Amino acid sequence: MLRVYWVSLEVVAELRPVIARIERHDRDLARQTRKASTSVPLNIAEGSFAHGGHRRERYQTACSSMRETMACCHAAEAAGYDPRVAEGTYAKMREVIGTLVNNLKR
């Protein structure tokens, strides 16, 4: 299992209060943020035990979902929802994306 699996779970936990704040303004964006963020560790776990092309597909999906999670947070900020995403959480998102991109290059 990739170490970023655990990092992605930390992101999910750290986003719980962020999603709650987004939900006060935009239920759909909160739902999308929740779905995107929780799919990351699921796809990493699935990819860790897959072979060949299936592994690549799962890691690609996890990477895309983490990018979507980050975009949801940015959209909430731009809309003035004041989600208060910690820089450390953004750093963890970038770490997950970077690790998955490196694994996709192999």
C-alpha cells in the first residue's frame, strides 16, 4: 500500500469541517467535495492490489479526484464561502498528487 493512502485519509478527516462550512452555502458543492475526497483513498487502495493497466487506471482516478477536491476548495474560496482550508491540508493534497503522478510515470 502506498504511504499516501494514509495521507489521503488525513485529508478526508481534515476536510470534514471544511465541507460542513461549504454546505451552509452550497449543498451541491459540499457533496461533490465529499465524494471526490473520499474516492481518493478508495482508488489508491484498489490500485495497490491491482495489476498492470488496472493499477494505472485506479491511480489515475485517485489523482484526478484529488485534483477535483482541490478545485472544489478553490471554488468555495472564490465563491466567498470561507471554507478555511489549512495550507497543511493543501500541502497534503499536493503530496498525494505528486506521488501518484510519479507512480504513473513508471
